[in-house]
Amino acid sequence: MTAPHHLLLVVAGIAGEASHLVEADADAAQLSVLDVAATRGDGIFETISIGQGHPQALEAHLQRFARSARMLDLPAPDLTVWRDAVLALAHRLADHDEAWVKTALSRGVELPAAGGPPVPTGWAYATVSPQFRRERTEGIDVVLLDRGLRSDVSATSPWLLAGAKTLSYAVNRAAVREAQRRGADDVVFVSSDGLLLEGPTSTLVVRRGDTLTTPPDAFGILPGTTQVDLFAAADQWGLATAVEPLSPDDLRGADAAWLVSSVRHAAPVRSVDGAPLPVDAPLTATMNGFLRDRRS
Ligand code: PLP
């Protein structure tokens, strides 16, 4: 079946009661060149995976959207309207096993002549997910890259917005290009005080024995919705969970590790800076089956 790609709903009048959905033509231009989303990356987003028409971890994504808005001093998004937008888009992709919806909210159009605060702009769109067979089964090669921020950055320098899902992902993209220059696929960021953080678009999960561990959000990393769902299910796979600091040696000596995220799901790490890491194929398949089949 042909993919109904780039469906677009524009969410207008974001703040408070006036929020409503407007259907927009995805092939026509929608954003103003004066929108600070385009000129400054000043806004937030969420990417929500859709399994056969069902948004996955939707409430957690909406809550995180609101959290990012607070961190950027944006008006609180009306989550009822955003939920409707996601559900409407997801419904149209029900014929596809895997798809995703993106929601974005920018501070809005900056009108230098008019003055006054910009009016926020919001939009949501959806498309079919690419194939991730290789990443989910064979695994990914990662490199450790220094993020240049201490693990207490959220407390010392909240204006750096560490752990907010902002539209300014140029640094995250640059890190992936650096990984590719080094012959790898992806990145695990390390804090300047030597603690493992997260991937540029994913959460790190490490298995040591029967315990899955992920680093604390307090280190200025995005609280991952996929990791939370996996940890909630771990018990049924006979695994304990822990949220605690991890060092590069913890990763290098792990029994298995994954970068987990909403659309790619669980990608097993098969090497770190060129040194092989075991891939736990059965657990990876179990995780990905569970993530794919979520209905909420
Ligand atoms: N960390 C960062 C920086 C991300 O951008 C993402 C998702 O894009 C994640 C972690 C994983 O979050 P989630 O599992 O909610 O997709």
C-alpha cells in the first residue's frame, strides 16, 4: 500500500481555550520564515511511535511535551488538543505496522516591526517508519563522545536546557556525523565528569547479570518513554531494574546494552569505540516484540 506520508495537522491558537486543530496541506508551505522554529530552533517537539494506528506511550509523551514547554517558558500546551491531533493522525496510519507522529511547538512568529511577544505556532505530522531490521537485530556500533557538560548541569545551569526536547538538535546531528566519521552508527554521550548519559536520540540501557540499568535523568538527560515502558515490563522477563550512574567501564564490561527510543525501539550495541560487546539476541527480540505490540 502507498504510504500516506507527511500528513499534517496544524494546531492553531496553542495557548489555553483557543487551541484548535486545522487540517493543512502537507505539500504547501506552512511555516513563516519569521518563525523562531526556523530562525532560532526555539521550540520543543515529541516523536511518538504508532503501532497499527495506536500511539505508544502517548500520555508520557504529552507529559514530557508539557515539561519541555515549562523548561523553555513556553505557554502550557493544551494537551487535549494535542492528544486529538496525535490520535487523528495515528488513525490514518492504522494500515501500517509502524509509523510515527511528530508534534512541535515553537515560540512563534517574531515580527520585528510589530513588537510584542510572538504568537506560538504548533503543528503535528505523521509518516510511516523506515525499516530498522539491521539495527534491531545485528546491532549498532557506538562511540563515546564527551558532551562537555557536567552531570550536575541541570542544577547549575538550567538555561542550557539539558534534558529538554528542544527543536535545536543540530548538536545531536553533528554528534552522529562524528560517529560516522569514526566508522560507527551512533553515540553515547559522556559527561565532562566521566559519567554515561544518553544517545543523541535515545536512552542507554545496560544489562549486567539480571539487572537493567539506565542513568538518572538528574544528569541532564531526556527522560525516555521507551526506557520507562521497558523497565515496567522487565519483571515479566525475570529482570530487575536500576536507575544509577554508569561509567564507560560499566558499558565496556556489560553483558549487553541497548540504545532505546520511540521509533527505532531497542537497538543492541555491538561495539563501543571498536571493542565488541555481546548482543543479547533473545532479550532484544523480546524487547522489540513488546515495544512493537504496545497499544497505548
Ligand atoms: N534522549 C534523547 C536526547 C532523545 O532525543 C530521545 C528521543 O528522541 C530519547 C532519549 C528517547 O526518548 P523516547 O524513548 O521517549 O523516544
